[in-house]
Amino acid sequence: MKNIKDYNLEELKEQLVLLDEKKYRAEQIFKWIYVDKVKEFDEMTNLSLELREKLKENFTMCNYKILKKQESSDGTKKYLFDVLDGNAIETVLMEYHHGKTICVSSQIGCKMGCEFCASTGVKFVRSLTSGEIVEQILAVEQDIQDNISNVVFMGIGEPFDNYENVMNAVRIINNQKGLNIGARHISISTSGLVPKIREFADEELQCTLSISLHATNDDKRSKMMPVNRKYNIKELMDACDYYISKTNKRISFEYALAKDNNDNLEDAKELVKLLKGKLCHVNLIPINKIDNGKFVKSTNENIIKFRDYLNKNGIVATIRRELGSDIDAACGQLRRKKLENQEEE
Ligand code: SAH
């Protein structure tokens, strides 16, 4: 059966026509799901009984069940959802002064193999459909009985390795008749799939693009992120320049600081050279240590020195506040633990 949340509004209209129904019914259904946030077709009371039956015969609502929920002392909540086929995905909710931000997964597992990431070493299963991405938002909103204001694609998976479904999820999230979360409140993070960065630039969306950079030369970056062997830093920077010229939007470069690996002054100098003159911002992340991880978090002193060097040299840099570290909120950690426990059982 088809998941009704996989369709954007235009596609849903086509689905209704296929069922010999009027297109405007799609708008009513869309409102029930994304504005009124109902969970069952029977709750859509302005639809005839006959139409509700038709919908039940043809579609599922794909409502997630919470397998596990952890709450941090700082308010961060981490969810493990059953995606209804026996697989589990993680979603994190963070509270900032400007609102509630949800960090969604785009795939079950990840193929990118970054050395420092908890998703590495755990098998890749499949990409999520757009409905499965969107449902993470609805399920969390239902749990907290509140609306979410920002969405970041920084959970498990590489969003640009699931490009079409991620873009369609963005259309549903962004639609004024849907979840109505403004494109400026949606961020997509990529490890650097160059052709997709260019394709994304051509969409001319107002979403924020984040690039997981983490190192400033090919030697070091290839050791941390295998994707760099396919698309090196030069190709990545060219694609970033293309994105900036097409959209006139600032790119956010993610840089996870690991002690004695990429956190000394030489690295900061190289980073300045690489980014000088670009419309960008650097997000410094104290690296989260993962089990068996080779990387250790930089000292606070080094992190601050690194930031100050960038700022003094014309690159705007901020240190990301660490949220939820007491509940393994870093991406992939909960799913990894679940799979490890299954293996032990
Ligand atoms: N695949 C995408 C999005 C998922 S990861 C990407 O690579 O951008 C979201 C962010 O968390 C990325 O910047 C990633 O590099 C970072 N990250 C992964 N593991 C981390 C860790 N152990 N510590 C700090 N940041 C980490």
C-alpha cells in the first residue's frame, strides 16, 4: 500500500484524480494531515464515508511508534522510531531560544563511511521515502504537542544520496498548505556530493546548505571522509562557489574539531586560505567521541583559539553548543547501540 505522506500536494491531486475524485479533496486531506495533524482517515470528517473507505483501501497513514525515547537534562529529546518494516531510525529534537529544531534522518544507515561518525560500521539498509522523512516531524510534534519551527537534515544518512526523496520531503515541509515551515528554517547537510550540490544550487531554494568539511587538505580529508577521494576539496570548493553565485546564499561549513588531528593553528590558517572571500560561516563542532572512535575532542582552549583565529582573519565562526551529550544524541549512536545489543542477544 502507498504511504499518503509520500506525496506532495500536486502529486496528491493526481492520486485523487486516479480515484475519480475532485482535485480539491487533496487540499482537504493535506490540511487534515499537516495542519490538524490527525492520525486516521476516519478523523477527516469533511470527507464522505465513501471517500474515506477509498483512501483506506489505497493508502496508509504510516504513523510511527516510538521504540525508545531519551531526554537530556538540557531538554534535548532523542527518539528511536520503528519505520514499520522492522528497521529503526533516529530523530533528535533540540530546544533553542528561537524555537524547536528537529534533526531528521534521511536514510537507514549511511554509505559515506566517515571515520568519526557513529553511523559508520553499521550496515546501510535503504533510503527513506519522503513520507518517512516527513513522518519524523509529525510523530515528534504529536509527542510534544507543539509545533516544530526548524528542520535540519543532519540525522543518519547522506541527504544528497537520497536526493529526490529529500527534495520532495522539503516541498511537503515547506508548503504553506502543509507543515508551512519556511525554507529559511530548513537546512540540508552534505558530506560533499559535488554533482548534487550543483543540482541543489539550480533548484534556487531558500534552504540553508551545510557542507561537512572537517579538514582543509585532501590528505587529511580523505583519511577522515572517503567521499573526498571521489570529489576532492578543489571540486568541492568549485561547487560551493557555483552554489553561492546561483543563490547568493551563505554556506555553512561544518568543522568537527578533533585533538591533534585538525585543531592546530596550521589547520586554522589553511581554513582561512580556503574560505577567504566566500559568502560563508564556519560552525565549529567539538567532535563527539564514538565507541571505538579514533578521534578525541579538542580541548576547550584549542576550540576557542581556533575560533578566534578564524574570526580575526575575516571568517565568521561560531562554536556549536553541545546538546544532549548525556543521551548519545550524536548522530547514529542510538541506532548503533540497538544493533549492537541485538547482536549480543
Ligand atoms: N551525511 C550528512 C549529514 C549527516 S551528519 C553530512 O555528512 O553532512 C551531520 C553532521 O554531523 C555532519 O557535519 C557530520 O560530519 C557531523 N558528525 C558526524 N559524526 C560526528 C561526531 N562524532 N562528532 C561531531 N560531528 C559529527
